Amino acid sequence: MKKNIILASLLLLSSSGIFNSCQDFLDKEPLGKASIEVILADESNIDLFLNRVYATLSWREWYIGRQMFNLWEFGADDLEGKPGNGQYANYKNFTYDPSEGAINEYWNRTYENLNHCNQIIDRTPSFKNREVAELAEAQAKYFRAYYNFGLVTIFGEAPLRDHVPATEEFDLPKSPANAFYALIISDLEYAVQHLKTRSAWGGTNLGRVTKGTAQGLLAKVYLSRQDNKNAQKWANEVIKGGEYRLDNNYRNLFSPDNLYSSENMMPGHYLHNATVPDGRKWNPYAQFQGIGGGVGNAELVVSPSLVNAYETGDPRKMASIFDTAKDKIQGAEDIVPADYVKYANKKVIWPKSYWNAGQFSWTSVNPMFLRYAEILLIYAEASNELGTALDGLTVEEALEQVRFRARGNKTFEEAGFLPKIAGLNKSATREAIWHERRIELAMEFQRWQDLMRYEKVVQGYTTNLFKNVYHRNSFDYGKHSKFPIPQSKISSSQNILKQHDAWN
């Protein structure tokens, strides 16, 4: 995929009026429905719609918006909010409620994106060219699984949309989590069967999801369900496939110059476009972070807890954490950070030469949504829980691959830091893997869901962390492990949609 194809398609479809990005598909009929049916009747237009689905990953359309930070990261322990901002304090103190705007926005965005997927999936069975139809359907089903996985992870129960709704289906009751997972797994299995491999897509389509991407997400889904056998199986399929590997340089992995690394299994970057209106040039992923003083608005900064979690000598600390007392930005050495910022996410901070028109918030960004290092860690965790390995790859060897790269592709004996993890019992190895996940995947929208999952693996683990270590005593796992359904959706649902019991 050419680097600008996602953004170009997004702008084309937005300007044509085919889609309305602010529409709530749970209580309104999709706009432009007739136009969509007419355009999709021509099979040659399918890539246009697929590119619209890919576009949902980038910029404010989806993950890079404020709602992602609030619901997937901020309640955990890696980031802190700007002092005096009540919204962030609500999430940190677990005092938010069903009226919170970011929760409503996340809900809206998810169902909009599911609708884009369903428009394709509903139409492809009528295509005469079955090869085109199956490949298009596989991509749409991958993304439908991806967004449904996010929905069930955040809300637990919600209305299940597996097709474009008819008028009488605008209001639906919640479906149980098991129904979501059945559809997610079915969609991903279809994707595994019909998606191309990375090499088969070729160099001009490196932005596409692949067979390996679907296998990797299946591994992640199964791990979230404590189905370690299947998590191990699918992670091992990715490893055996050989299509993905660790990037040699951890810092370089996040560079805007390295969008299609062999480690990046699901590219979702935002590329600056100088031709769009000014309001669409900045991206919230960068703007909400930074250090202030013209380098983002520093709404979100790194917590001392994360800074102190790194092992002595771990190069990932310097690659990930911008220390305002020590670090300078090349080309912008005179920038004075906001007085409350000690640490920031360095994964979005690059020399000023990367900024567009000299503005940090207009820079291109390269966030990670699924990468090969996580697959190795999923394999290690599942194998540790099972007490067995596949194809000779041990837990320790999978972990060592991640730590070897972290050392700069050196052994412990060569580097003198990050000792090899070996000889530990099951419980201690689990702790080592969880630590590795936090450090390796820091600030990549993983920590909150990980903490919620850990409580199910080790009873009381997360509750003890929040209450006895961080002294956030208002945390209630039974309530706060899932977010409430937005009150506006309940109010507009003709009394069909009900709030979770824990939030009543």
C-alpha cells in the first residue's frame, strides 16, 4: 500500500458525503445508504471501501483520539494527567460515570467502524469474482474482529452488530461476551484462511493486514480468555511463519521513517498532509503528549512508576522516556518544558526536522497496534502457564529474543545488563513475563487491559496493586474492570439497552 493511500481515501470518502463520521449507528439510519449500495454493486470499487476501513486506524478517526488514552491507558499506572484537569482525575480516581464524554465517543467510533466493515461483508457474497470477494471479506472480517475485541474488552457486554442494521434493528439489547468472542474467533479464522501473507501482498501493500496479523490477533484474543493452549498455538503459527521478526533497533521501531518494519504487524500511522485544512493537520496522538512549550500540550505525561520500573541499564528506558532534566530535542534545544513535566513519551518525540512546518503537533506518527515482540511474549506466557513448549521454543528462549534485542542485539555476557531469565519457577517466570510486557510495550495501549487480565490469572493481583501499592482505594475490580454503557445510548434505546448491574 502506498504510504498516503489511507489518508487519501479517507479524505475522498469524507468529502463525497458517503460517510458521516459523527453518526451513531445504534440509533440512526446510516446516511447515504442508497449511494453505498450503488457503489458497492460495482466490484471494482471494493478497494475504495476497504481503504476507508483501514483509515479508521489513523488520526482522530479512531485510536489516536483522546478516547483511546482515557479508556485503554489512563486508568493504569504508566501515564499521568495534566494537573488540574478534572477529566483525567476522574479516570485516575475511578470517579467517572456513564455520562463521561470519552466513553460515549469510544462507543460511537467503534460502532461506526463496525458498520464500515459490515457494509463490505454484507455485499461480498454477491460478487462474481470469488477471489476478489474472499480477500475483501477477509480484510473486513479482520477489522470487525479487531473492533469487536476492543468493544468486549472495554464494555464486556454490548449490542452485537454482525450486519448492517435494518430500521427495526436500530435498538438492540446487550449480547453476552461469549457471543462476541464466538464472532471474533470465527472472523479471524476466516481471515487466516483467506488473507495473503506479507510477502504475497508485496512491497506496495505493506500496510495491509496479513494472514500472520490474523494469527497474531487470535493469539491475543485467546490469551485474554485464559485459553493458553490456543494462545500458544496461534502465537507459534506466527513465529513458524517467519514473515515477521524483531526490528534490530528498538528506538528506530517507532520512527516515522520506519512505517513498515518487519516487526509491525498492523500499521496504523498518521502521515501529515499539507493540502488538508489546518484543523485536520494536527494529530491528537502527538498533541496530547509531548513536553509542552510548543511540543504538544503535555496533557498526558509518563508516571514515575513506569520510569522506576526499568531494570538498571535497560536501553529501552532511554528509547522510550524523555527526561526533561537531561534530554534535548535536536533542532529545538531552546524549548522550555512545562514546569510539571518531568518525563514524557519519547516514542512520539523526534528531532525538529521531523516536524511539519515547524509544528510538533503536525508531525507524522508511527504508533504500534500489533507487533512481533508481543507475539513472542504471548507465546512465552501461554507456554509458562501450560508448562510445555511447541517446536522446541522454550519460554526462556522466547523471552531472551526480546531481551537480546533490548540489549542492542547482545547477550548478557556481552552487554552486562538485562540478565537472561532462566531457572525460575512458574510464578516467578509469570512475573518476569508481565514485567517484560510492561517495559517492552510501554505506552502502547496495552497496560490497562493487561492489569484487568492479570486479576483473572492471579486472584487479587490488580486490586492489591491499586490499593496497597498505589493507594487508589476507590478501585473496585467488579465494577471498574469494565466501563459503563454510555447513558445517552441507554436513554435513546426505547428502554431496550440496559446498564451493567455494577453501574446501576
